[in-house]
Amino acid sequence: MQAWKGKKMAATPKKGPMFSLVNIPMLFYLFVLYNVLSFALNPTMTDPLFQVGVNSGGVVAFTWGDLWIVLGIVGLFVELVKSTRSTNPSIFEHGLSMGLFVLFLLEFLLIKQAGTSTFLILTLMQLLDVVAGFTISISTARRDWGN
């Protein structure tokens, strides 16, 4: 700790509330959107959204399940980047991620619309978010403490 030596010390910046929309796991928004669309529209995961022809003559059919997986990968990437922060809100966010994984798992096991391979992959992505978040936080804390 630095000695006072009669110098004015800079004021500590004020921090906002610990809970904000940024601290909510990205996969939570995907979880809510999946539930709203599954119960309102009841799309089958194999229903095609659009098709694209490629130069080889093949046709790529993009389905609802593909859309959910792509959105899950993007959300997982954002979560992994966010987990590299070592602040108090990030610790709170890890707790939210764990709770969200429990919601994913319960819904997969108990609700018919979520009993799909697509939702299972999203559940595994959330599990990976939880495990990676804690692992990265522990590694960052060790580095910060110099061990």
C-alpha cells in the first residue's frame, strides 16, 4: 500500500448497481425466446427457414434447430469473453449462469417442447458456460494473486 506522504489521493470512482442487463447471461435471452416461440408458434426444429444453393450444385437448408444452435454459439462466445472479467458483478453472473443451467436442465427433462436434440445442445452450451466461467475466473484470480 502506498504511503500517504501528504498527497491528495484520487477519488474512487462510484460504481453503478451490481445488477444490470449486461450481467444477465446471454443464453437467458435465448432461453426466453425459445420458450416464447416454442409455445406460441410451435415450430418443428426440422422445419426449414430458408434454402441456399451453392456452386457445387448442393442445397443448404437452414432449419429452426440450426438457427437456435447458431444463436447459442454466439451467446456462448459473448459469455466466455465476459467471464474473463474479475469483478464482483461477474461473480454474481456466475451464480446466475448456474441457476440458468438448472432451468435449462429442468425444462429439458420435464417439458415436451424442450425435449429436442436442439434444446439438449443448448443445455450443454449453458453447462459449458458455467464450467468455463468458473475455470476462467479461478485462473484469473490465481494470476492476479501471483500464484
